Amino acid sequence: MSSLASLPLKRFSTCEISDALIKIGLPHGGHIPDIRMISPQSGSTRICGPAYTVQMVMKSDTTSPSLTAHFVDTAPEGSVIVIDAPPHAKNAVWGGLMTAGAKARGALGVIISGRCRDIAEHREAGFPVFSRGQSTLGQSPFTRPSAVNIPLIISPQGVSGNDPEAFPAVRIEPGDWLIADEDGVVCVPTGLAAKVAELADKGRQIDVKCMEDLVAGEGIQETFKKHRGK
């Protein structure tokens, strides 16, 4: 996978990209809630690349398929590994040895709807890890990888499917653009990347004008109406 196509999106923060996706009409703005930067510790880190998706299941699940190769070994260079673990699993599905393997293969980082461990090792390696939390427990004997390069549907933590006010789930297709920084994680569908970059650039220019006026002492309401039209 080439990272050249991601360069227009990589210029923008996750906040700018979410604003653009909201304008396009995506109700979740591409935002995957409850996932935060674990490694590295630098707030300036931003990753942007095509998704290489991994579905985890509980080890007790004997009906789901099994992989013939470790998913880290098949991660393409320049990809962002996206792992979806069972929401009730309390173990980590990513550790220091996986970071070493992924970094050696040129993966850009990992985004986990689940838990990681060996935080110091990730930070020492300077490898970007984003997750919902951490655990002292390893993957075995709790969970196992079942499939790669399949669509993932990731919901916020603790959300019931029967709640009409619930924040919508995000569908991630293999190859969709994943952008992650200290503000959070955003998914941009492949076909929307160019439009998102265009709208994010326009939004940035407007915000620059707003900031100039606010620093000069103008009020928020007046400034927003002048530049944002509301």
C-alpha cells in the first residue's frame, strides 16, 4: 500500500477531518470514540494510512475461522493495523513483541478497539499505539484473531443497540483511511478522501481568520457569524 495518497489527509488534524465529514453528512464525523493515544508520549504524533483490519473473537468461539499466518506478519508496509476485540474482553490483544514485528514490517501504527499491554516497550520503540485501555493479561487463553481484511463495525463502549440516542457505530472497510492523533481516531472512507481534504482545507482557512479576529479582541458570536455564517 502506498502512503502517497494519504498526504492530503495527513496535513489535517482529526478534528479538522471530523468537521469535514460532518459537512458531508456522516453523523459520526468518522470519529471512533473512547480510543486514545497510548504511545508515544509526544502530542505531535499523527498517523495516516490505509486500514489493515483484524477481527478478534473469544478463544471459546469454535465456529469462527482461524488464521493460517499471524496477522502482524501479513500487515502491509505503510498500513495502519486496526483491531476489533470483543467488547467484554479484559485482556490485551497487542503487546511489545507485536510492536517489534509491526515496526519491522513498516506498519505505521495500530488502533485497537480493545486493550494493549507492555506500554513502556511501545513508547521505547516510538511506535504509535491507540487503544481503549490496557491490561496485564496477554491474548492467550482469552482471545484469538479470526479474520483479516474484512469490514469492521466499531461501536462506542457501553452502547446498547436499542438506544435511539446512541452515538452511531463506525464501519471500517479494508483500505479506508485511518487518521489518529492526540485528539482521537477518525476513519475516512476511501471514496471521500479527496472531498474531505478539500473541505478540511477550507475549514482551516476559516479558522485562521476567526483566530486572528479573536486575538484582536472581537467576540466569539460576532466572529463566528462573520466567518462561519452562524
